[in-house]
Amino acid sequence: MTTGRVTVRGNRALLANFSFISGGRSDLRSLLRFHYRAAMPATVALVLCAFERERGGEGASRARSEPAAVLCVSYPVLNAPWRAVAWPELLNADARTLNACVRCISRVVVDPRYRGIGLSSELVRRYLRTPITVYTESLAAMGGACPFLRAAGMREIELKRSARDERLLRDLRRLGLNPARALCGVQVVEHRVRLGRKVRACALRWAKASKATARGAETRTTTELLQEACGALRPTRLVYVHTSGASESNTSINQGEGGE
């Protein structure tokens, strides 16, 4: 099967050995150690799991094994620049409307033992068959290298660097630092004495410019702040969106529920 430039290589025979069922926070937590963002999402609206079928059995034994893969759906962030491109009708939507009609695929995690057989795409594909809401989005840091969201039928949108990311790169260059080396932590150690306070000021300015990273910024180390900002190195970010008909979703725009 081909979707755009992506060829779906999932082995259908192998996928037939898995049961796809609803799960909970404990299922998600059991695999988060394999994700580059190991913390629990801020909200959890739904968890979909893939369990390997037991030999000789028809279903998955959840009591005896961890899931092979999980997908987590969360409530949306309120400020998202990509929505103006993806869904202009939501440009001036308030929080209640966004919570009613948008959900975000915030995590898709596969146990390393089960990677390469198409579980990620299959989980997304199954969720999108009957999504909670009309609009579904996902911000993927590794989307270019691992395009399973596009393979599952989501539309890819490229976003340029934000103003705060551009300012951080300029600030680091003005200090005589190579942004790539600084954001990867190399030059933080090299210049800890000479530029430590100035580098920290740059990192704090970046963190406080967004509600997503402002909370607790003062308590995080300079290295931790720069690690959070490493996405500024990417010339573009990839966002994936999907729109389903109101009849296909479980919640229409006017039938929403409040966020957690």
C-alpha cells in the first residue's frame, strides 16, 4: 500500500497476531521508558493498546504481559499555530470549542522487540477509523525519519521555526557559540565559567516565551533547558492532521466535553 511518498511495509500476517483493545494509564506507563519523551502526557483521554495474542488463544492476556505497543490520545493545547493552516475555521475557537472538537495523538510507543512490523501505523489507522473528535492532530519530532503518521493517512504540515526559536539561535551566535553544539550540551560544559550566566539567561528567555515550557523554568538546570530547546535546530517542524466526517467521530463540534 502506498500513501503519497510513503510505502506501508507492515506485515499483515504478523499484525494478525495482535489484538487491538482499549487500555489505561498503566498500559501507557509500562512502555513510556522506550519513548524519547518518557513523562506522562499532561492529559490522557484514551489509550489504545496492541497485545500479542497468546499461542493457542484468541485474545490477549493483559494480566501476564505488557502491551507490545500503545497509542495515547490527549486533549489539545490551546495555542497551536498549525491550526490556522490545517483548519482555518478553528482560528478563533475558544477553549471549550477546542476541547470539544480536537484531540491530539500525544504518544505512540512500540516495544523495541516489536518494531518494524507496522504496529505504529496500525494503531493510528485504527484510532482514525472512529476518532473521538472530528479533528485529530499530532506534533512529531521524528516525523521525517519515521513517517508512520503519514503512512496511516494523516496530512503532513511543515512549520517554520517560531519567533522564540529564531531568537534563541541568534542569542547563542552572538555569544560566539555554535547553536548545534550548545543545544546538545557540548559547549555548555566548555563555557560554563565564562558564559554560564549568559547562556542560562538565553535559555530562560526561550522557556518563558511559551506557556508550554514556562512553568518551573527557573528550577531547571541550564542543560535541561537547552535540551528542551534542541528542537529549535530543526528548520521545520512536522505536524500531522486528520479530519473525519462528523458521522465517523464519536464527538461532533457541538457535542464536546471539557478537558481534564
